[in-house]
Amino acid sequence: MNFDSWLLFASIALVATLTPGPAVLLVSTHSVSFGTKYSIATMLGNVSGLFVMSLLSVLGLSAIILHSAPIFLTVKLLGACYLIFLGVKIWRKGLGLNAVPTAEKSIVPRRPNLMKLYANGLLVALTNPKAIAFTTALFPQFIQADRPMLPQFSILIMTFMFLSFVCLLGFAMMAERAKMGSARIRMSGFAGKAFGGAFIGSGLFLATVTQDV
């Protein structure tokens, strides 16, 4: 793979990772709730899911998922239901923004289950039909069949995962910074409803995705 091909791939992948979607929403929510350092577990789960989908794409298996109506419908509905479930949970329980240390008293923030955050990120990645369609369409375009596949795949997937992680980290840091302002003006309830509603909306939208994504 020459540098020009890699640069084109990186540019396309960067635009895709900068486009807000379920992964950005999930990481931002976890960053607001627990802090950026804990949301890194969610990011690692998401890039792990991207690795799996990219591998399936190179092997040609994701094309089978994308073009098989029963399998595609199952993946789509699982993803939609999971996002709606997360949305309802956040809507009801909020984001925990009230637990902000003040000058009068210090509150020790709750420590989340890192494996649970990782699993959340992994499931959101693996059940997103648009992500499956993206990797299916993108990776084969940059894999040259007459050259060793492993080095090419390694370069492409490492680039994709790195860009995804960096972009998610940026969104997480912005979300945590926004949390401070919203917490000071006591908007915890509103933020919970906003994030919860966004998850529910994403789930409903995902349920309408067709196989020609």
C-alpha cells in the first residue's frame, strides 16, 4: 500500500469517526456520568467492536450479514432495542450530575464497573448496521489481492482504530467539560432527559435502517 492510498483511507475514516453516532453518544454519556478516564473503557470496547467488524469485512463475512435479510434484521433490532434500553435507563436514573464536589462538602464519585462500560461500547459497535455497511464498503477498496493481506489489513485497521479512539476521546473530554457548567446550574435532571431521549431517538432511527445503507 502506497502513502497516497493510506492517506485517502485515513481521510475517509476520519470523516466517518468525526460524524456523531451511537458510539459518540454512549462515550459522551459515560464521560458525563463517570469522567473521561472511566469512559476510556467504553472507547476500548467500541474500537474492539470495530476491529471485529473490520476483520469480518476483510474475510467477506460482513457482506453476508449486510445482504441476508434475516441476519440484518436481527442485528438491527438488537442494536435498536439496546439503545432504547440505555435511553430509558438514563431517562429514569439521570446522569448523576448532582454528585459534584463543592467548597462546603466533598463527595466521592461512584466508581463504575469497567467491564460493563467496555461491554456497552462493544455491543453498540457490533449492533450498528451503518458501521457494518461502512467497513464492508471501505476496507475491500484498499486491500490489494496481489499483495500480502496481513500487512495491509494491519495498517488499515490500526489506522481506523486509532482515529476512532482519538475522536471518541475528544468527544468525551468536551462532554466532561460541558458537565461542569451544567452541574453548577443544577441541570442534572434536564441532562438525563436529554441524553436519554437522544438514545431512544437513535434506537428508533436505527430500527428504520434498511439494507441499502
